[in-house]
Amino acid sequence: MPAPGNGAWIGEAPPLPAQVAAYFVGITGVMFAGVGPLLLGGLEAAGRLSAAQLGQAGTVELLAMGVAAALAGPVIGNNRLRLVAVVCGLLMTGLNYLTTRVAGDTLTLVRGFNGLPSGVLIWLVTGLIVRSPRPERGAGLYLTLQTLAQLVMVAGLTAFVIAPFGVDGGFIALAVLGLVTAVVGLAVPDSHARLPDTADSPKGRPSARGWVALAGGFAFQAFILAVWIYIEPLSRQSGHGSATAGLAISLSLGAQVAGGTAATILAGRIAWFHALVGSMAAMVALIGVYAVLPSAPVFLAVSAAFGFLWIFSAPYLTPMAIEADPSRRAAMLGPGATLLGCSAGPFLASMVVSDHDVRGALALGAAIALIGILIVAGLHFTRPRGAVTA
């Protein structure tokens, strides 16, 4: 089997237009993770979701995305991927339109169903990335493009759609994006090469070390989202003006694009161990700065640095998983594990905060981060002799 980073594809290299199409449908699959807070907040303001249902709708959709991304491989297989992409795009069109017609628990159910085709599209582009010659570069490119696309989508919806058409206009825009996805899906690679079996990954499952790597990815996103979900109340608790949290989020998104770009450029030049441990340790230090309720300028700087390190380090979860499980089956499940972490982090954090003090989420996030660092370090220091940390 081609070793990670040796410049060879697993199977035949897809044509460039097919690769571009796969990235496009993967970006649309994860789009709601970026625009969800804006649109779900609009539904709450319109009285179609309660505050509790808002959180439930977001959690259910992320959970569904994670489960679908993890199970798509065994259920769908490696063939007829164009049909899969077209069907997923059409399902997203219908479900986003249906969202405009329902409210309450029914709306939460619809959003959960929408997470399923979204997760399948994430799985589809992941299959391309893990078979590529430099998976961390592909992962960095994917994260950069999805963050930029979400930033543009949020800005476009805010400026041109929601004001004249209301929150339903945002879901109609997502429905139209689903139609575009169905058309572009006709150009994705129609099949993925079969991943080779190894002695450590029997019956097509990840190896034991692969499962540990997935736990590391889960912890990585869980600690970040446990903190980031409370960025707005944390700003208020710090005594900042009402515009500070919004500016912090905008600066963080811009820094995330920069971080993903840096990771893409530096792919193969920095070992995954150093990138992950260094970034996670620095983010723990930044959490400590948040905890002292800093001034607004410091808060903004910390938020930008946090966003940069978040997306800079995330692509290195892929080579970590590949080194832990050279069959790359663990890497295929990586998006599912991280999406589950995205939903678990805020859920756990909600148990340790109060209306007057949300810094319990910071302590929880730091604790989960330290667990993640231990997992990453454990994989690195127990790797088989001769393995290259790339």
C-alpha cells in the first residue's frame, strides 16, 4: 500500500474537475454548521423554536451529520458516488424547503434528517482526501474552503436575504444550494478505490490504534466547541459592549481562513505531533486568558489566535489517524468522530455553567484538551519503530 505522503494516490488519480466537484459537494454538506447559528437564532426570534429547541435542533443535526459520515462507507460502499451525490443534493433541497413550513419539535426532526445527506457528502470528499498523496494538504484545503464559504454565505444571507425575506429566505437559499449540489454531483468521481486490508485492521475496521486516534479527534473538537459555544456570554461577563462578541467571531473566522491556508502551505513540512500538541497547548493557554475576563482588545486578539490555531491544527488529525492506522480506515471515520465531538462539547459544557458565570465551560474545555494532548502524545511515543511522523 502506498505510504502516507509518498506522493502516490491510492487507486487512480481522479481528473481535476472531478476533484473540484467532490470538494464542492463536501463544502455544501458542511455549510449548515457555519450558517446554523444565524438561521436557528432567526427561527427562535420568529417564535418557531424555543431557546431549548434551538439547542436541540443544532445538536441533532450535528449528531446526524457525524453518524452519517461514519456509517456511509459500510452502507453505501465505494461505487455509484455520482448518484449518491445527486440524491443527497435533492434531499437537502427538499428538507431545507420543508424547514420553512414547520416549527417546534417537527422542525428539529427535519433538521436532524437534513444532517444525514450532509454527512454523506462530507464522507464523499473525505474518501478523496484520504486516498490523495498528501492527505493533510487536502484536509487543510477543505477546511480553508469550507470556512471561507461559510463566511461568505453568512455575510450574503445577512446583507441580501434575511432582511428582505426573513429567516425562511435563508433556508430557501440553502435549498437552491442543494439543487446546485445535485448538478455538480454529476461530476464527482463515480467510485473510490478500495482501501487495502492490513493485519491491524481486520474485516475492514480501523485498528486499535486507529480507534485511539479517533478518540483524539473527538476530544480535539469537543474541547474547542465547549469553549467557543459560550463566546458571546463570556464577552458579556467580561463587561464588553454588545458589538464585541460579533467582532470576535468575525475576526476568528478570518483567522481560521488564514490558519487553514497556512496548514495547506506547510503540509509535509511540519510533523503532525508538533502541530497538534503545540497548537492545543497554546489554545489551553488562551483559555486561561479568557478565564481572567480580559479587556475587549485582549479578548479580540485571543479570539483571533484561537481561531487560527483551531483550523491550522485540525488538518493534522488526518496524518495522525493514517499513521495510527495505515489502512486509512480510521481517517475515513475522522469527520464522523470530530462532528460527534462538536455536538458533545457544548452538551457537556451546558452542565457546568450558570446564568451568571460561564467559566465552567473554560475549565471543562481545558480538561478535555489535556486529555486530547495525552492521546496525541501517547500515539506518538508508542508508534511502531520506523514510523515517520509526517
